[in-house]
Amino acid sequence: MLDLKQCALGIEFGSTRIKAVLVDAAHAPVAQGDYTWENRLENGVWTYPLSAVHEGLQSAYAALAADVKAKFGQELTTVGCIGISAMMHGYLAFDKDGALLVPFRTWRNTMTGPAAEELTAAFGFNIPQRWSVAHLYQAMLNREEHLPRVEFFTTLAGYVHWKLTGEKVLGVGDASGMFPIDSATGGYDAAMLAKFNELAAKRGYPVNLAKLLPAVLPAGADAGTLTAEGAKLLDPTGTLQAGVPLCPPEGDAGTGMAATNSVAPRTGNVSAGTSIFAMVVLEKPLSKVYPEIDMVTTPSGEAVAMVHCNNCTSDLNAWVDLLAESAALCGAEINKGALFTKLFNESLKGAADCGGVTPVNYFSGESVTHFDAGLPLLLRRPDSNFTLANFMRASIYSAFATLAMGLDILKKENVAVDTLLGHGGLFKTPGVAQRYLAAAAGAPVTCMETAGEGGPYGMALLAAYRLNRADGETLAEYLDAKVFGAAKSVTLKPETADEAGFKAFLKGYEKALEAERAVV
């Protein structure tokens, strides 16, 4: 029998899956539910309709409630705390009546180049294209008709939290992907807010940006309670009761840090899914502004250097789908998870440099390498050793290639990191992607037993921290002492042959990008 009031629930909206995870008082995952969805390219904009957000929220929760019922014979009437997380950035703008003004513009869009460039120069702080403030300012540059009616804008996690609680708030980590955070105050940078207001006024849009943004909260703070309307939205059956506390909503970067215990200085993690990003908690500021490096924060507000790449597994997944279709044509019944495992293990038989096979995995634009649009390519020379093992190894290398370019900048800045924690679906097959990431990063990579759980588990841990933390107990202390103290993990150091092979592959990848640039 579960003590539901000692359980914490995390729900994360990923790019291709919405997943709910329930953890018990010992922080062990005890139930889960998920829902598969996909973004759409409509009128040149990557988006999800809000109806899909609501449907996915309800479906993932319903699957989790059914899992609880099946395992424990209990109705999910309440929990101790709920946390909502989602892919960061993007643009969800609403009027005074709460109506969405333009379709949701997700992080995947690379349509805000002029705004990002102008804001970066004005602030002396890198503002990537996917950041929410870049979307708002680009709308001003475009003179979009909806702007006078904007009363509030937020991220996807902030939107769902608002609908569940009525509170327009964000966790500081997610907020740091909307607008720069001052780590000294824990709020939006006041000088940059003032500068934005000046720029907006010059463009004919006088605003007080602070009033349009959600309020910022640190991990562990009170972020409201589930309203009757919110309970009905989450669970239309009426079984779930109102009044459940919620923790601050977070972005997938922050939940990844929590899931890997990477919230203290000298810790770092790599989250690999549709996109891929590395987060390193800094001991000191970087020496200058880099357009390839985002400056964001942990869920507690510490400064983090983030290398974010829009493209990771989409191309790899498409190839695996094709191979599964080929197997089905021959009469084989294929379990997709088992196929991934077989193909990943087969890649270990490939050459360290992939035998001259070079996939470019760009489904969309890529800010690190300055592409506004993407086009997946597969390049090889006539004398390349085109085997399944080399192809699979190259496809996994490709998922890490652009990330490696960004990590090189942090190496030149002498950023200290003791080990990188890998998490997300790419790391589910033991010892494969972990090994290749170690070669790409030139650093040890650790994977925990929960590596495949990723962000939803991290969000559940943030909800548990809100539920259980002692007065004065920091998030880093809580995770160290109460969650990961006895966690099982495996660390792989980079192998010399793998490092040399990846460097050779990366040279070919960079040449392939020249071909990509010529045709995009």
C-alpha cells in the first residue's frame, strides 16, 4: 500500500513524449505513464496545438493512475506534491482573457536571428534564438499585430502550471531560458529589463517587460496548489482531489540536473533526446560572451554554462524506423526497444572513425554551427567501409558531434568538471552512447541506474524536495544525502582509440557541414 501523501509526481513534456513518474518516500520510481506526440511544421513554424498539450497531459496522467491501480490496487486520489516540467524556451503569448494570441512557437524554431543578435549586443549577454525574449523582440521587429494585446507570456511548463494552479510563476531554471537571471538576486536582471524596455519603446512598443514575465521562484518554494479546475483538467474522471501542493515548474535542463545530481559547482550532465545539451555548473564566470554558449541557472539559481544543440536523435530514430520496416518486410516481428539495443551493440563492432561514413543529423537549424534550417544528409566516399556497424556508430557519433564543438569552448575557458552524468533515452543501452560521449567530451561519463528515466524523474525529485526539505537544506544537500547517497552508477573514461576515432570523424563531419551549407 502506497502512502500517497508521501509520494511526489513529476510530469514532463518532452519533444516526442509526455511522461509522468511517481516516486515514493524513498525517491524510487513506483509508477509511470506516458503519451507520444510530435511537433508540427505549420506555416514555417514548429508548434504544438494547446489541445494536444491538454490531451497529452490527461493521457499521461491517466496511464500513471492506471499503473498505480494495477500495482497497488489504489485509486490515485492525491499525492504529496506535483511538479510540471517541459522543453524550455519558446513563446506562448496570451491576452487579458487568457486567449492564446499566436500558435505556440517552440524552441526548435530558428526565426529570431535579428532579434537575438541585437539583444546579445545590447545586453553584453548571449541571447540565443530559441529564448522567449528573442521571440518577443522579433515579433516587435516584424511589427506583428498581436503585440498590443500581450498581457503575459511564458514557457510550456509555465502554461501548464498556470492552468493547474492559477499561478503565473516559473522555476528559476526555466525562467533563465526566457530572460537573463541575476544570480545574486535570484530574479530577472534589472539592468537588462530596463535596456529591453528602452529598445522596445524605440520600436514603437512601450512595455514594462517585468509585468509580462512570470514571477521567478527557486527550487523548494511554494508555487500554489491544485485548484478544482486544475484537478479536472489533469484528471477528468474526478478521482484526483484539489488542494495538492505544486513545486515551481521547471525546464528540461533543470530536471536533467536534478535527475543526475548535477546542481553543485564542478558537476555537469548531458541530456540526450530530440535535442541534446550539456550543463556545467560554474565556479566562476566565463571570460567573455560566446554565441554558442547559453548562460542559464540550476533550479536553485547557480550559474550554468549550457551547450544546447537542436538536433540529436531525430535522424537516428528515422533510420531505425527504416531498418524496422525492412525487417518487417522480411516477415520479422520486431520490438522497437529490442532493435535499438541490438543496433547500438552492433555499433561497437564498427571502426573507431566509422570507416568514412558521415551522417549529418540536422532536421532543423542549429545555433552552435549557425544554421537557420536543417537537411539530414548521409555522406560517404566510394572507398568507405559502409557496414551496419559503421553506419550505426556514425549515427550515434553524429548525435554528439555538434555538442563536442560547443564543449571545446568550455575546455578553452578551463571550466572544471569532475565528471559528466549522461541521461535520457540515448543512454538506455549500457556502455554504448556513454562510451562514445566520453570520447566526444574527452572526459569521464557516469550513468546511474535511473539514466533512462531522465527529466520526469528529475521533476519528481524537485517535487519531493518541495514536500520534504528541512529548513535551510539546499537542493544539493537534499539530493546528496537523501536521494543519491547509495545510488548505483557506472563511470567510463575515454579510451584513447575512441578519442582519436571521434576526432577523425568530427573532421569529416565539419567538411560535411560545408556541403550542408551549400544546399540548405
